[in-house]
Amino acid sequence: MKKQILTISLAFGITLGLFAQGTPRQGFGFGALPAITFDSDLGFQYGAIINLFDYGDGSRFPRYDHSLYLEWSRFTRGSGVLRVRYDSDRLIPNIRTTFDVSYLTDQAMDFFGFNGRQSKFHSDFLDNPHTQFFYKHDQRMFRLKADFQGRFGASNFGWIGGYAFYNFRLRDVQWENLNAYEQPTLFRHYIDWGFIRPEEASGGNINYFKLGLTYDSRDQLAFPTRGMWTEAVVQTAPGGFLNQLPHTKFALIHRQYFPIIPNRMVFAYRIHYQTTVGSQHVPFFAQPLLITSFLTAQRAEGLGGRTTIRGVLRNRVVGDAFALGNFEWRYNFFDFNVLNQNITLGTNVFFDTGTVIRPIEMNLDNVPQAYRDKFFREFERGTFHSAVGAGLKIGWNQNFVISVDFGRALNAQDGNTGLYIGLNYLF
């Protein structure tokens, strides 16, 4: 806990001291800070983040005309981020355009099996040097996303379209890169038992095409205080030369924001339902991907971890269909100005939960009985993976938010606690 408190102080101290001066209410401005953060699943982060904003004539503030986000960072547990994101509703008039190009590496990517608690978790493995990498594998992912959103006339109803390309390169943990000796992994067992097919075991390419409808009545983007944002989206990876394993996903995502105390307290919630359409086989590395029209973090995967269920282990809950719920009370308790900067201090209290609605099929015939007893149980529909927690927020000009969240899992099978220091509200 002392290390965690030190990390919070260091991140906030460096940010407050080095955040670029002169982010105006109109024209060009930017925020820059060292990427010194902490994530319980990833370790300490170091690197640099720059977010450039163009507010135009300032008449739409805090809405911006253009935003360019740049990040280069590494985490001490073996993952890295190289990311460029551009967002604007002025590049193409009346259409919000978002481009995201990212290269994400993870030498110790979490893999806890399929279907949540149907796959047993042994927490003592993490503390044993002979099994500490049992729930890990090596993953490199290149992602190219282009998302477009428009409205029907002057209404809040609109449409979503997009394209995304993913390249996954997968392998077992490379022990020499982590100063560790070779040991068994659940990833290798799943390949040997036939749960992961040979054609997907080393990764592959996916080309997604996305189309959907949306309703968006939020008063602003970074910190909505009223309104709702709902999406119904179909995302398909068609067959042929574009994809080795064609499949289609459907997602219904609803977010709503209620002002409790005007400009001070907001109750916000998000419900995310996602399912595979039909009986198509989805490559296991694509199952954790969450359909989203706008990425607020470098990854949108789960369930479990900083972007879905805070306090639950990253990617602990993976199924063919799932439901996710986030419920959050947000309170801004202090506002002030420094060097023409609008700064807000706030806090949040949250409850996160998720469940597998349709499990990924696992035939246990090839699993030795001893392993069946040790690593599996019967799938139980209606099992929820939940966590509670609280956080601290520092907002800069209502667009750049430094976030600290601490969550505790409510069941030991889902982990213990999670601390996440980064950017933006969860939704």
C-alpha cells in the first residue's frame, strides 16, 4: 500500500508541475504529462502522453474542434503502448471522425480460461515462483480503427459506421524476457486440450466492419452531467481472404447520466450486452474485445480490469455472450483556476459487475480427470463477478481528466484488489 500511495503522489505531483500552461478556452491548447501511472494488472507505467486540442473560436467550449492524442509508454510487467488517436467532428462536417492506430505488446498477458468461474482460479499460483506465469501468455496486437458517427438532421438519433483491422501474434511466455524459467501455462494446456484450435493458437488477422444506430443527448463528452448515450451495433468479420475465422458480433450499450446536484454530483451507469450472432466460432483472442465507437483507454477488453470491472482480474470473465454493468456516483467538490486553467477536483464511488450469458463451448473429454477437478467446475448461469470501489479525479478544462480508481473484488475467485491510475472517466 505504501508503494501505491507513493505512486499516486508522484503521478499527481509531476502532472501538476509539468502540465503544459496555456490551454485556452479558444484556439489551440494542449496537455502534456509523463506517463507515470500504476495499474495493478500491468505494474508501473513510464513514458509520455500529449493531448492536443483545437477549440476553434471557443463558442462550443468545452467541446473541441480537433483532438490529437499521442502516447508512448511501457509497463514494468512487460507490456507497451504506442498509440495515436485523432478525434474531430469538423474534419468531415457534421460527422464525428475518429482514427486510432496502436501497437500494444504484452509479454505477460493475462489468460484465466473461459466462462468466468467455470475456470477455477488459484491465487496461490501467483505467489509461487514455479507457477507465477501459469495464467500468462505473450501477445502482440496491432490495431487500426476508423470510426464515423453522424446524426439524422437536428435530432439526437444517429448512425455509426467503421472499420477495424487487428493483427494478433501469440505465443507462450518467453521466459528469458521475464528472467524466469520455463513452467506450465494454462494457455498451453488449452491448446493441448483442444479448447484453442491450431489455426488460432499463434494469432491471425481480423478485418471488422461495423454499422449501428445511436442516440446521444449528452451535454458534453469528457464529463457528461446529463443525457444518455445508447448504441446498437453489428460488427462482422466476413469470410474469404479477409478473415480465416469469419464471425459476427452484436452489442447493445446504454449509458445514462443524472444530475443530482447541478454541476456537482452526477449518477451515471452503463449497461453493455454483447453476443455472437449465430453459432459461428470466434477465435479465442477476439472474444475479449469489446465493441465500442470511441476508445477512452488503450484497450477495450474484458471483463475484468480498469476498463470494465475494476478490482477483478484483467480478462477474468470471457464468454460467447456477456452482460456488463457499471454504476457510479461522481462528485466534483472543488473548482479553481490556475494560469487561466479550469481545474476540477472530484471523487467517485462505484459498483461494477458482469456475467457470462452464453458460455464458450469446452469439451472436457481430452482433459485428464485430475486436471478437470483442479481447473474446472460446472458452468452456472447467473454467476456475477462484482467489485466495489472509489476514486479521485482531476479535470483540466473539462476535457483532460486524470483518474485514480481503487476497486475490491467481492469474490476471491475474481482476485483481490485493483488500483488504476490513468486518464478519463470509465464511460
